[in-house]
Amino acid sequence: MTGEVLDQPAIAETGEGAPDGAGPDGGARVVTFGCRLNAYESEQIRARAEADGVGDTIVFNTCAVTGEAVRQARQAIRKARRENPDTRIVVTGCAAQIDPDAFAAMGEVDLVLGNAEKAAPGALLPQPEKGRVRVNDIMSVRETAAHLSDGLKDRARAYVEIQNGCDHRCTFCIIPYGRGNSRSAPAGEIVARIGRLAAEGWNEVVLTGVDLTSWGADLPGNPTLGQLVARILKLVPGLPRLRLSSIDAAEIDPDLMRVLATETRLVPYLHLSLQAGDDLILKRMKRRHLRADALKLVADVRAVRPDVAFGCDLIAGFPTETEEAFENTVRLVEEAGLAYLHVFPYSPRPGTPAARMPPVARAVVKDRAARLRAAGAAALVRHLDRQIGRVVEGLVERPGFARAPDFTEIVFEGEAAPGTLRPFRLTAHDGARAIGDLA
């Protein structure tokens, strides 16, 4: 899976600040675990619940990327039931798709919905005749969800799902069994949707999916992600900024490289699904790139876009990982000039090949994750050091907080409306964020 993951523990809520047990006006509240795509889809669930007039309900949109994410979801469900004995509880998302019986067996749960059903019209309404478990075969799904709407409300940027599912079978990953095979939204539909968002005044749109760079492989003519990006920027000239969510380093196509080199509206930030920096571990993960490939990629992108910044996902303590292999991953952070890390302590997922491999001791996994996060903190400081003195156009996300095109967080004083683009002069940093003045 390459969909950008929220920092763990990955829990967020939608429902416009509604109290426990109720959404706006006694409607639905959605609790989200996991990736940005889940966050996007949670907004669609909330919108669908509102449109269908769903009553007092809590929807848990779960994640299955780690065993810890599943444990957190189950814990949150139990807590919600204790605090809201009369509220309906619905569970959906990847964990529910993969193991619906486990959630159906929880006495706290009223309904289990699959990923293909979770935002469909009427899905959240009480329909006892359809049973407590409504989870279809995700591998039979051939289209992206046509009912998904535009963007996320109350956010500075809009998200557009262009792809779902994954055809690859990394040995540590269970997500393809929760999302199904890769399937792409048609280019015309994507461009039309982004055109509407630009006309509504959104200044930044993020293209999101589970395996973003596989977009188009199932469409007539096999168009590439780079061709799609070029088409969006050409046909939606009023869109100031376009951003990609996480991408697979093995699949960056020549068209995407050309757009990075020539189109400043495509922001200079790439979040790479690297996972490790040691060749043997990468092979055992069944990744499609090696260490040298990752280093060449970042060098090639920097050659055409010098202002680019890179983030990446890395797993600490993968089965059979030796200290030498781990150090190769640590060294990759500096050698590649990475700026942002999402670090995951390896967590075995039943049903995956990696779960059957010789494990690394949990104490060692925890220690390596901490060391890798420390390397990430040092990398971020190096990145922030390079920002001092620059004037950048930041997207204001909330009062006193903005984000530069290269993903640098900016804190500032002064008045600036969320969702607007404002120039900032970066004068210092606090080790985690740049400090800027409105220019």
C-alpha cells in the first residue's frame, strides 16, 4: 500500500466537533483510522449519512495496515459503547472488510459494512432484513466508487480519489485484501471534478489512492499518472496547486518526470513508499525497487526540480532484519536527503507471508523504530535549516499555521484566512516547523 498514512496512532474524527454519540443535529459521527484515503472516504460517509437522514450513529472507518491499528479500533468501539449505550455503532473500512466476522462477534457492534458498501446510498440506514454483516467480495469490484463527492469539508485543500486497490503483493501488506485489485477513475471524470473544485475556489487539490502510480493501467490505452497530471494542469488552468499523495518509487513514469520539470503548479514534494534501505530486506518484502533505484530516483528528480523535498514510509524491524540491514536503512535517510519520515514498527498481519518469517524481538523492533525516528528528526532539521531566508507561498490550513509547496510546516503570527495562499518569509525554525512572517 502506498496511500499516505496518518501519523500513528492514526485516529481522526469528522462530524464538525459533535459530542460523543452524535453527529451534527443527532446524526452520524465518523471515527477514522489510517490513511488519507480513509479520511477522504470518511467525509463521503458523513455526507451520505446526512443525505440519508441517518440518526444517532457512530461509524468506525477502520484500518488494517498494522495489528495495532486493528487493536485501537476494537478498543475505541468498546469505549464508545460504554459511553453511548443507546447509539447505533457501525464498523467499516479495511479491517472490517478483511475480517468482518471478528467485528460482527463484538456485542457492541450493530452493523458491519465492507469497503464497497460503506458510502453507498442507504447503506447506513437500519435494514434488519439485510443482516448485520454486509461485506461483498472486494476482488469482484471493478470500478472506483462513482458516488464519492468532491473534496473534504472544513479543510484547506481538497482530495480527489483517482484510484483504489492494489495489484501488488508485498509480503507484509494485507491491504489488497481490504481494497481489492487496482482500478482507476476515468480521466475525464477526474478532470471534471477538479475543474469544479477550482471553480469553487479550492487552491490546492491532492490526488489520492491506494497505489497512485498504477492509475490508468486498467483503462483503455493504458494512460500513465504523468499523462493524467499533465491533462489536469492543462485543462484546469485556474487550479493554483496540485499535489500527489504517496507514490511507489518503482513506477514513476517519464511523463510525470517531465511535468515535475516543467510545471510549477505540481508542488515539489514526493512521498515515497520505500519501506527499507537494504536490498535483501526489500527482496523479502517483495518490493519492486532496490536501494540504488531509490537513490537514483531522488537524484533524477532533483536534477529537474532542485527545490523538491522527499518524504517516505519506512518499516523498522522487518522479519530477519539484521543490525547491518537496519543501518543500511538509517543511512539511506541521509544519503537520499529525505526530509520527512513515517516510521512503522513492524507488526505481523495474519495471512501475510512476512508473518511466517523469523521475527525480530519486539524490544529490538521498538528500539530500531525509535532510532529511525531520531534519524528522521535530524533529517527534518537539515531540511528546515535550508529553508531559512526563503520566501514561499504557503497554503493557510488554520489560524497561525500554513504549509509550503514542499510540505514544510509554517507557523506565523497575523491574520490569514484558512484556504488562502499567502507569501511567507521563513526566518527560523523550532526543529519541527519553520517560523515565518507574512511577506
